[in-house]
Amino acid sequence: MQQTTKFFLRALKHSVPHLGKCMQKQNYCNFANHYYNRIRLKKYHLQNKSKISELARNVPSRSFSCKDLLPIKPENENSHSESMDAFEKVRTKLETQPQEEYEIINAEIKHGGFVYYQEGCCLVRSKDEEDSDNYEVLFNLEELKLDQPFIDCIRVAPDEKYVAAKIRTENSETSTCIVVKLSDQPVMEASFPNVSSFEWVKDEEDEDVLFYTFQRNLRCHDVYRATFGDNKRNERFYTEKDPSYFVFLYLTKDSRFLTLNIMNKMTSEVWLIDGLSPWDPPVLIQKRIHGVLYYVEHRDDELYILTNVGEPTEFKLMRTAADAPAIMNWDLFFTMKRNTKVVDLDMFKDHCVLFLKHSNLLYVNVIGLADDSVRSLKLPPWACGFIMETNSDPKNCPFQLCSPIRPPKYYTYKFAEGKLFEETGHEDPITKTSRVLRMEAKSKDGKLVPMTIFHKMDSEDLQKKPLLVHVYGAYGMDLKMNFRPERRVLVDDGWILAYCHVRGGGELGLQWHADGRLTKKLNGLADLEACIKTLHSQGFSQPSLTTLSAFSAGGVLAGALCNAKPELLRAVTLEAPFLDVLNTMMDTTLPLTLEELEEWGNPSSDEKHKNYIKRYCPCQNIKPQHYPSIHITAYEHDERVPLKGIVNYTEKLQEAIAEHAKEAGEGYQPPNIILDVQPGGNHVIEDSHKKITAQMKFLYEELGLDSTNAFEDLKKYLKF
């Protein structure tokens, strides 16, 4: 999502809905892209903007509880009544009061002398980024007749004759691209449905040409190009025939080439479209080779290629002449250390900047392109993620650092001084009141699994504190560690947060992902079990106070652990969880099944894959036993994780619990299994007040904790 200078792998992950059950919305994995819209955190009072209570889904949901089916032991009224009364009062305030100081997220892009962004329900531009009251309205989103529309990204034509914007709603992943002609009285020139990526170039006749990709059923296979004005045309430019691949457009930072990227999760192929002659046939860089990934930037007639080709099969930086792009001409330019993940790459006139994660810590490497010098900067240990900032200034490289409990902080690397400068001013008090620890757990095969742990500095007897564990472990994607106000509240209230970077994720590079996919998925489960046991053995909480949180594909490992080692957990929260792996992967009519084969395997044609999936699939391994309480948030029309599989899992789990309750006899207290089905077709609604409060209420209730202070603090943090 972020910024005017949004990077390629990040843009790929956030803008192309084909990278798996989860499309993360925040920071991780990118390649330099100088035009992508960024998240703008408005920390001042906002007027005439959509209130968060309007943006969050407050429509009624359907909830199903195991306690509706099983006899319940009478609740101890003295233990929770006062706490829950206080909670209900705070929740009512959260869901009804205007939240005008909440961090509003806007798409924004700088071009020429203007800043283009969303103001209220309008696409606007202004000459002064800081003067938010003096702007020109270009288009009113209400004309599209959509439910609470917002601008997802913006592109401006090279000579500023046109601006294109992609419009979405919170209730759906489908989008509409509008093209507005910029004049004394701006007017919408065209509208294209189901657009994923789009870029402007200018041809030899100084005519603006818009290239865009068309998305159908979450699949993106077609590329179109269009012109406007007196010479209107709209034609299909390319169609990918292999259903396991998708296409994505990326404009190099210097705008010299438009790249057509054809990818699946393991293989890529890139074509160059001349940014000066876009009607000429594209040039192939390298034909797709199974298992070879590569991404392309350009500078001074040279291509810089981030690729995993060669040994070791981790990303390395290569370069070649732009007129000799084939793989046999690639020269090794820079290699990464072992256990390193390339998070971002940004290209400047005389420097290349690599944003890296090495052994669970963040680094910035600044490479001098004139002398091939390398300056490596270790970033503050509290930092867990990058947010890329506008870098149109060739003299500076700005970015932000963040963590789950600390809002982003600005940093700038100045090339002339060769130094990193930190934002000065108010220091967040969390730096003095909390502690961040990096630990490792030894999995059963001896592999060391990194963990990131947060807790309150003055906490005494951590073994008696509640613990919230986070896990993902799929697609080579990092566990999300962006700032979340509710996580900050939990730490302030004495909770321990633990992020387990298990195999299948991408925190330690491509091999870390390879060791946790296909017939190695059980490695991720073993890692998660080892992490929780290590936390307990090191004095962090205990099973009766341990909770687990996962979303999307992270639900596979969370659900598998509930089946295999339920005694380690007291409560679990899942959002849009992938729980029925076997049946989903055998249904080729679903939009993502073919693209997912490289991650989960092909149970329809490979008996080995089928039998292996049966060993860990949460839905296939439910049995009569005592389970932790589980709260599931699902979305009615979610195309990535079909509701059918979640309902099937819930019903089977309820049946198993009912059978176990009969065997356990009178007095058995069954776990609470709640399925909260929200309307709409999006996959994950990260900022919904209703979802946040429901999940936190569930955790506090299940652990028998007083939630009064937590929800008062949550109210404060949500307002900023």
C-alpha cells in the first residue's frame, strides 16, 4: 500500500490478488517502484472526512456458538459481571461515537507541482501538501454509486493531461479504474471495471497511453492498452494462457521501461515495453524457467535484476546491458548473507538501497554504483518492519520503521553525508515502558526458529501473565508486524506478545519458505509447537493463559495445533482462516486452486500430496477431545477462503466437542466455539472496530481477566 514510491514486490503483493489466501495490506517484500500510492497517516484532527464508525462494518453478523448446543455450567456472576458491564459501556462508545482523529489512510501521489489524493469522497489535487484546505476537486466518488468507496491507488499521465485512479469498497476486492481529463473543469473520460495494475506511458506522438490488467475471478491474465481524447482506442495487448500464472505491470523508476511481469509463486518471466515507443513489440528478458524468479529495474542503460538463479537459491542482485537482457549475460553484482530476506530495493542516480531482514533484525545496505562500495546500517532493535516513503529527491532515501506496538517513526539516509538521520521530537513512551526480545526455539529436527517477544518492562512474574502468540507460515510471506493499536493496548495491560517466525514464511529467505511448503508443511507445525513450549519453559506465561491468533493461511497451522496439542492453548482467534485444505485444493473450479498448487500440492493427481495434506489439514484431523475456545471471523462472500470450508470445519468441531462432552460426563465445561460471519466479499478488514472489540472481548472473557482498563485505553489509541 504505501507511498508515492512504492516498490515492486510490495506492489505485487498488495495490488495483485493472486498471491494466496492472504493478501497482506502492509509492509513486507518489495522492489523499487516510484509511483505507487502510499499510506498517509493523518495524526491531526480531520474535518469533512469519513468517520471510522462509517468505514467499519457495523451491520449485524451471524454468530454460532458451541454453547448453544451443549449444556453450560452456570457462570460465576461475581467473577465477570462488573468487568463485562464496563466492557459493554466502552464498546458502545467505540461503535457509536465519531472517531475523527483515527489514523485515516489515503492514497497519495506527487507529480509535477501537485499532490493527488483523496479528500472525503473526492479525488483532489493541491499545490501544497501541507495545505489540506486548499485543493481542487477532480472527481466525486459518489458518482460511481458504490457503497463507501475509497481510492486504492493513483497514476498521473506524464504530461498531466489525465489522472487515473483505482476505486474499491471495503466490502469487495473488485475495483473500478476511472480516467479523469485534467482541464479547467475536470471530467471523467473513461471507466474500466475489474482493473488490477495500471500505468501510463507516452508514445512518439506525445499521446498518453494507459496500460492496465484485467482481473476476473481473482485471476489476472489480460493486459489492455487505451488512449483517449480524439484518438480513442482500447485493445487487448496480451493474454496469458497458463492458468497458474498471473500478469502485473510495473514501470521502472526512471520510467524508461514498462515491464510486463508474468508470474506464479515459483517462476517469473518479464517483457520490456519501451517507455518511449509503447506501440513497438515488447522484448523478452528471459523465458520462464521453473523455479527461477526475477524482477527488473533500470538505470543508465543497464538492467538491475533481483533473482534467485544460481546457488544458493536465495535472492541476489545481477546486472546486464539493457540491449543484452538474456540470462547468459547477467553478471553477479551483489550477494546477500545467509538467512537474509530482501524486503525492498530502491534505485537512485548513484546508489542502490537494499532494505534487508537478517536473522530477524532490520538492515539497510547502501551500494555506491560508481565504486561498488557497500555501507551496511543496522537499524534499531525495536524495529520490526519497513514502510517506504516518498523518494523523488535523488539526494535522500526516506523510510519509516514500525513494530506491532509502536507507531511508525521517520528516518532519512542522506547520500552526501553518508549518514542515517532519525526523526526528532516526542519519543514514544512505549520505548521506556516495554521490552522487545529476540529468541530462538529449537524445533524437533534441530532447526532454530526465531521469535520476537514484547512485554511490559516492569512486569513481575511473567509466568502468570497472559500470552498472545501470532503465527502465519505460508507463501514465503513475513508474519505481519505492522503497528496495531489493539496490540499496544494488550502490552500496556500486562500481556506478552510473541511472534513465531516459523518455516513456510519468508523471514529467513527463500529456503525458509521452501522448508515449510508442499510435503514439508509439518515443519511449520513442529516449529509453532516448539516456540510455545520454549516460551513456557523460559517463564513466559503458561498453557492456561496462552492464546493464539492467526488469519488466512495462518489458520492452517493454528487449526493443526489445536488438533495436535490442544493442551498448549486456552483460546484462539482466527480471521478468514484456511481450514479445509484438502477439499479446497481438490476443487479446481475455485479461482485460486491452480495458482496454489506450488504451495499446498495437487491432491487431485498426486496421491503423495493427498496423503500428506490429510496429515495436517485442520478439517481432516478433528477428533473428540478437549479443545481451546475458538473465535472465528469469516466473510460471507470471501473468494479467497470460501465460507463453505469454514462452516464445515465449525460443524465438525462442534460435533467432536459434543461427543467428548458426553464421554466426560456431568460437570464438564466445553470450550466456546464462535463463528462470526460478517457480510461482504473482502478477505480481511484490518481496521474494523467491531472485529477488534469482539476479538478482544473473547480473549478477556476466556481468560477471566478484567477488561476495563484495556478498553478504555483502546478507545484512546483508536483516536490518536
